[in-house]
Amino acid sequence: MPTIVVVHMDRPAVVAPFIESAVGLVAELGVSPDVVADALVGRTGAGGRMPFTLFASMADVVASPCDRPEGDPLFPLGAGIGKVD
């Protein structure tokens, strides 16, 4: 069964373990579950950009300076889809 993973992001997280088993990944940054559900079924537009870098592993997080992420991130700062009106 296709699975879309919705992750509440109040700080950077390692989401790589979910990528292979999901058909979609939604980073939710503080909206209600109803808003996420409406976006997933197409009742409203969705969009946004990551306000921080997401790394592939915790080792990458530890190896990167917190004030300027380095390396090869899974999702770099600003990744995402543009705002949908």
C-alpha cells in the first residue's frame, strides 16, 4: 500500500530511513492535521521551502558545523516546492 510520511519538523531531523519505504514525504512545520489532510487530497494548495538543512544520517549532522551546514545534504536549505496559491 502506498504510504506518505508526514513529519512534524520543529527542528532538523534525519528522515532518510523513511524515504525508501514511502511514496511521499511531507515536512509539516506547525500546521494543523486538517490542513495537511486537505493538501494531501488536493482540497488546497501546498508548498514551502525547508528553513534548515536535512542530512542523510546523524553522522552527517554531527560532522557539520551548526552555523553553516556542509557536506552533501539529503534536502538542502531551501529545498521544497514553491508556494501554491
